Amino acid sequence: MNKILKAKIMEAFSSVLPITMIVLIVSVILVPMPAGTILMFLVGASLLIIGMGFFTLGADMAMMPMGEGIGIQLTRTSSLFFVLFVSFLMGLIITIAEPDLQVLSLQVPSIPRLALILTVGVGVGVFLAIAILRTFFKIRLSVLLIVFYLIVFGLAFFTPNNFIPVAFDSGGVTTGPITVPFILAMGVGVAFVRSDKDSQNDSFGLVALCSIGPILSVLLLGIFYKPSGADIESHAVPLIETSQDVVKMFAVEFPHYLMDVFYALVALVVFFVVFQFISRRFKKHQLARIAVGFFYTLIGLVVFLTGVNVGFIPVGQLLGSELAASPLKWILVPLSMVIGYFIVAAEPAVHVLTKQVEEISSGSISAKSMNRGLSIGMAAALAITMIRILMGISIMWILIPGYAFALVLTFFVPRIFTGIAFDSGGVCSGPMTSTFLLPLAMGTCEGSGGDLMTDAFGIVAMVAMTPLIVIQFMGLMYGRKMKASAQQTEQALGTISTENAGEIIEFEEEGGTRS
């Protein structure tokens, strides 16, 4: 186990190192920072690496087996109502447990925090039930995506403009480090029992549908409440004079994140205990492994969230505000592209998705190619976001054509890539987006004199949209490659058949001569 944990931490180190180096280089060349702030950032990066190592190991041991087991068990239940109820309840529980949603709810004071959290949770629960039904009845994912996104953009015209970015961001923050491993594994479990030719294609897409639910529900909430605004909390850079101050900053925040993650996971554990009591699915040794996995998940998430929230948020906002207020503000576009390309590898849920894609596709879609595609998508998202903030462009001018193009592509790519692409959108918009990229966007808004309510919000939505297009382009290339390979194989077989036929004819002629 120690060797596996060490390997996970080294993998996290290689993922976090590039973004750490980029920030350090920028702090030396473009935005000089106090030594205390840099030290706080480095401590945060170290905690991020350790936390990600523990979390990915915990997800492998607990979240994935539990989700897959529940998915398999649901398919063996004859009562459709029971299946839908359990799916809805699971969606509600894991959403309330999602740390990113807690961050978003604190930044929207115009709506009561509990009301927003429950609204988002209900949205995920309803659409998780719809996603399970889709797998049962073999409904094509692209059809559902088109129908629901038409409803989404239709509702957006009746929602206050300054609340639309909040609604679209809610679809991204709900699919984070707790939600993604469970939902992905649940989809694989449901599809595994089917065992037909399309089951592999339908194993993905649950995260995609669960990302739509919060958007719809929050748009409806915005229409009902008619909020006057969506203020964003500003994160000032704390005054750090000594290394002791750095330790105090992290020590003060650690218990808060410990309690948040503990209460979040308790709800999930209670549900699992009830499920195990009823189904008796897991054996004693499996339960012991899952229990250890939950412990690793707890430790990993607490350390990770403490590191990124304390060490990354102030640095991200300082970078954005200083550069946007300087004559070099347009350098934010290429800089954000570089940051986006490397920061996606630091998202915990991305590792879960790429590994599962590689396993389901038997290696034909490698984790390396997936990571490259997601990195390109993230780079494009941040470039577009920075241009939008600096020029004051409405987010709807980007989201509507972007989603329209992504939905059109679903009819031309292999079906498995549709599910992977739309799942990837939710996976990329995790804790790193809300704790580093959102403050970067907030700082850019402040420095350039933009509107925080309409410009800073929306970065999560952009991050969730661009992978839909990039991964489907990968699917187009993959489909052409497979088609060309099949044609070459057919030609080779045809040549072999012709040669064999010639040999038989020649042999018969020789035999006839001899006779």
C-alpha cells in the first residue's frame, strides 16, 4: 500500500510541478510578490500534491467500487420506482457533499445558501435518475443533450442577465472530486450488466447529464427569486511576515475544511451502510478496503482543499489584478493559455476519468491522449475567457454557438466519444478552477474595471464547454483512423485470398498435367 501511495504522490507531483513553476516565473518577471506570499503558495502546492495522492488512492479503493456496486445492484432490481428513487437520493447526497458547491454558495448572497445548495442537489438527483433510465432504455445520449440544452437556453432568456453565469457555473462545480468518481463508476456498473454491443458506449454520459440538472434548476431559481445581483467575495492577499505566519494561516483553516469534508462524507457513508445492510453485496474484506479508502479520501480532500484555498486563491487574484491594471494586460491571454494547459492535470477528478476511459476502451483511448485533449480544451477556454473579460463580451455570445457546434458534432463522432466529451466538461471544472482560475478572473475584472457579476462568473462554464469540442475532434480522428485500419485489413485479407486462390489453381493444373 505504501508503494501505491508513493506512486500516486509522485504522479501528483508531476502534475502540479508545471503550474507551480509557471507562477514562480511570472512572480519574478511580471508580478513581483512578497516572499511571504510565495512561501504560502509553495506550502499550498506541497499540500495539494500530498492531498491529491491520498485522494486518488482513496477514490480507487472506496468511491469507484462503491459506485460500480450500486450501479450493478440497481440493474438487478425489478422495481423501476426504487431504481429512480435511489438514483435521485444518491445524486442529492453526493452533490451536497461536493466541496466546490459550498464555495459557490458563499459567493451568491442574493439567494439563501441552503436554498441554492438544495436546488442544485435536486437538479443533480433528477438528472442522475434520467441518466440511469437512458442506460436502461438505450436512448441515444446526443438526443437527450440536444433536447435539454434547448430547454436550458430557452430558460436563459427569462433569467436575469447577471444571474445566468452563476447558473452555468453551477453545472460545473457540482461535478467535482466526490461526485465524478462515484457517478462514473455507477455508469460503468449499470452498463456492465447489460453486456450488449452498445453497453460500452453508454457507460459514459452520466456526468454530462448531471451537469445539466443544476443549470436548469438554478435558472428556475433565478426566475423565481429574481436576484438583483451575485456578489463575489474579494480575496485580499494576507500580510505574511514570517514563516510562523504561514503555518498559522494553514493551521487556522485546516479544521474548517476537516469538518466540511467530514460532514459531507458522513452522508455518503450512511447511505452506503444502509445499501450494504439491504443488499449484502460486499464481503468483509471488500468492506475493510472501502473503509480504508474512505479514510484516505477524507485525508486527501482536507489536505488538498486547505492547500489550494489558502495558498492559491490570493496568488491567483493578485496575478490577475496586477497584470490587468498594467500596460501588459493582453499578456493575460497567452499566459492563461499556458496556465490552463498545465492546470488541468492538477484536477483530481481528471485522473479518475482518464484512467476509466483507458480501461473501458481497452487502451485504444489512452490516458495520455485524453490528458492532451483536455489540456488543449482548458487552454482554449481560458484564452476565450480572458478576451471576454478584457473586452466585456456577454457570455451568451460564446456559450450558444459553442454548445450548438458541440451538439452538431455528436452526430459525426463514435458514440462513446460523445459521452466521454460531455463528461470531460464537468470533470475539468473542479477545485483548481474555483480556487485559482476564478480568483484569476476576479483579479482581471478588478484590474480592468469589468463587472464581477457578469464577467468573473462564467469561467467555470467556459472550462466545461471547450472540452466538449476538443474531445469530439479527437473522436473524429479516432473514427477515421479506425476506418482506414479496417479498410487496410480488408485489402490485406483480399490479397491473401487472391494469392491462395492462385496457388490452388496452379496446384490443380500441375496435378492435371501429372495425371
